[in-house]
Amino acid sequence: MIPSHAEYKKDISYYNIFHEIMRKTMKNEKTSNLRDMILDETFDIEPDEIRKIGYHTTDLIVDYFKNIHTRPILPEKTLEQMRELLNEPLPQIEQTPRVVLDECKKKIIENAVLVGHPRFLGWILASGTAIGAFADGIASALNQNVAISGVGMATATEMLVIDWIKEILGYDSKAGGILVSGGSIANLISLTIARNVKAQYDIATHGIKQDNNMVIYASEEVHMCIPKAVNILGIGTNNIRWIKVNDNYRLDILDLEFKIAEDKKKGKHPFAVVATAGTVNTGAIDPLESIADVCQKHNLWFHVDAAYGGFAALSPKLKPLLNGISRADSIALDPHKWLFIPFEAGCVLVKNPFFMTQTFTTKTDYIHADSTKIPLSDDVDYSEYGIQLSRGFRALKIWMSLKQYGVEKYGRIIEQNTNLARYMAELIEESPDFNIMFPVNLSIVCFRYVPKDINKKYKSRQKKKIEEYLNHLNKAIVQALRADRRAYVSSTILEDKFVLRACIVNHRTTKKDIVDIIGIIRELAITEDDAIRNKFL
Ligand SMILES: Cc1ncc(COP(=O)(O)O)c(C=O)c1O
């Protein structure tokens, strides 16, 4: 039925081929009438059937939240076993929604990682809200594409949510903003704008020139999405100047000044500084006011990656830690972190909204001809503020969560997370067998297990060997935690030390959970130490 290459070459237009295929199809099916062929089939089902999907889905979600405290945090199965469980041929025929939902429960829900479990403190993954989950359902039912002018209410909701986020941070009310999938894209969008605004030529048209000499500054503790963005933007990661951090893992302002001066002497073109408000490793907040001063002095774009720490501004007590953020040219935020919005929800704010549309507007007839616009709406077209054209209705879950809980409760929960982190650090400091790595910043606690007897027993041995063993032991503890499944913390490396890293971005975690987590880690650590020490020391 598909035309051969020769036939294809003979045919002057794709249009002819298409009609030939359709004609042959009809002939094969012995149908002469096109109208008879069209059955007016849809995917719709009766309202009662939809209701049943809703009730059953609600039961699944309610059970998930109800049992989240008691189930094992991690699934027992490996990825390979999960793929095996799901493995089946491409479905050919219909089945009832009930069958699909039952299978979803058995195979997918029951094998999910319980990110919202009160003892899950791995990475900076927040615990979500029930209303956020249902908001996603409503957003999907409405199926809005929040881009092209014309979706009105969804656009208005996003505009309001962006206004609220600016107010939370104390940022310029006239700033532009857009919701995106997460912090990585928020940083990419911000740095794209920074690059285009600060390039000394029309970089959007002419592209990166070999001799454009652009250099960007970020601390050694910056999130890996920054080098990724610099790579994507064609600036090249060799043109990131890595600024030293001080004892508290904050960017060293003198080193920043020094490196900018050095680059200027060499004829380079410094164009931006990335500060972090809440580093991923340790929760440190860079000295934002001082960095803003340096950027002002050298006419550099001041970008703040506040993906993790930005919403600390919801707590009146913590907000002063972010002093200086209002001077940023752009800010990347993650409502799916400390605003507890279910994935995905990131946000970009840019002080001068014109820079956003200048960077991202690409006029096309099929979008921008007036005739394609739905009247009634002459509002913001979000496709001109970022990368995506088709965009989901992310604002709804943020709007609903903020309305349900209000900023006061949000502030209390965020403060509770920071207090739990300090409490955890206190318990660790009081323990003879754990070492804390640094005073807590925001809600990250880095620590490691150091067996009580290790320094005394092996005093005569080289320190290096003990350090190697401690790295190995703490790695083994993380693996044991994964297998044990009662609690979860992640890990990182600080000054060549492998350390455990608890990130408390979880509204369900209580004081008791913190005590239990330390107890579980100690129990597993003792077993691991007994099992492996002889092989190393
Ligand atoms: C400081 C910081 N920036 C950026 C990101 C990346 O955000 P996302 O994972 O939403 O892309 C993270 C993620 O943890 C982060 O902590």
C-alpha cells in the first residue's frame, strides 16, 4: 500500500501519495463512501463511568497518603525487576478503566518511592500536598495550553501566582516571570536572557563568536545545572570562573573581586555572577548584598539560584537571610521544593520583563497572525517569556496550595523544617559516634558515622587510612539504609569526606522521626562496622 521509492519519485506531491493510500484503503475495505468510513468515534465515556474513575482514583490517592507513614520508603524491586513486572506487548484493544487503575495500584503505586514519607530526607525532594495532587487532575481535565494568548483564566492564574511569588520574596512588583518545569530550566532561561542582554553584539542572530570572551562567575558549590546551562548556551564551561567558598560554604567575595579583575586585565568579558540562596550540598546562602554590589560596580548580570532556599522568605524569621535578593536581575525558584507543590513546578523572575520577551519572542504567522487569536484575551503570551510553546496549567496547583494553607502556615512549616535540622544537628553533636560537618544552614544536615573507638584504637596508624575507612563505612551505611527501607538520607562529598546528607524539606517529619532516623542509622552503622572493619584496618 505504501508507494515504492520509484512511485514516490514519480509523484510530484506528498498530497497525491496520501490520497492514493486513502483510496487503496477504502478499496481494500470494500467501502466506497468516505462518509460511511467515518464512525464519529471518540474517547469519551459516560459521565457515570468518569465518576467511577474519579472515585476509584480518589481511593487510591487517599490510601497512598493514609499509609505513607507505615510503608517501607523504598521499593524492594530493582529497576530490572520493575521493568519485568511492567513488560507486556503494546496494548491492542480496549479494557475498562477499572482494570487499568487496579493494575496501576498493584504495579506502580505499590512500587513507588515514598518521597513524602516522614523519614525520607533524601536530596531536596519535597513531600507534596494532597490539594496539589488533585489540582493536577483538574488542570489536566481543563487541558489548557497556557501559552498562546487566548487561554485567559489560566494565564490570569499564572500571572497572579507570579505576583504572589514576587511579593513573598519582596521582589519588584513590575518584574516579569514564568512558571517552568523546575530549577534547572529556570536557571537556563535566566542565563539565556543574561547572555543575550550582556553580549556586546546581537548574539541571538549571529550566535556565539570564538572571540566573544564571555565569562561567568559561580561558587564551587553551585548546582550542576549551572554548568549544564553554560554548556547549552555555547559559552563553554571553561569560561566559568569557579569562586572559592569560605568555611561556611558561602561564596568568597574577595576571590570573586580578584577573579573579575584578573579577567578584565586579560581582555575577557565578564557578564554574569550566579549566587546561590541555599546550595544543594550544604544549604549555604551566598552573601547576596555584597555580590549585588560587585555586579553593580562591574555592570554584571546578577542571577540568584534560589531553587531551594527562596521560599525561606515565607518565614519572617528566615527572610532576612535572603537580604539582597531583591537586587537580582533574575531569580530561579522551585515551588516543587519548599512550597511543597507536586512535581513539576519551577519559576523564573526577571526584573526587566522586556528582556524576557526580547530573548524569546519569535514571530510566526501560525501563532501571531491576529486571526488565530481568540478574542477576549490580549493578555500575556507565555510562549514569549520562555522556551515552551505548549505549557501545562502549573499555576493551578500553586494557587490552590497557597490558598488552602496561606503564607502563615507555610512560614511555620518551613521554620519547623529548619528547627528540625538544628535539632538533628544537636543530637548528632551530643553523640559520641557521629560527627557533624558544619553548623546547619537552612534545613540540610551533613554528618558522618565515626565509630567511638576508631581514633583511640588506631592512633598509631596513619590518619589517611582511617579516613579512607570512614569514607567506605559511610558509603556502606547509605547502601544499608537503602536495603533496610525504614529511613532514607542521601550523601555527598565535602573536602574529600564521604558524608551523609539529610535534607529536611518535608512537612510530615516530626521530632520523633529525627530521633528514629538517627537510631536506625546507628543500628545499621554498627552492623556494617562489625562486618567490614577487619578488611580495612
Ligand atoms: C540550588 C539548586 N539549584 C537548582 C536545582 C535544580 O532544580 P530542578 O531539580 O528542579 O531542576 C536544585 C535541585 O535540587 C538545587 O538545589
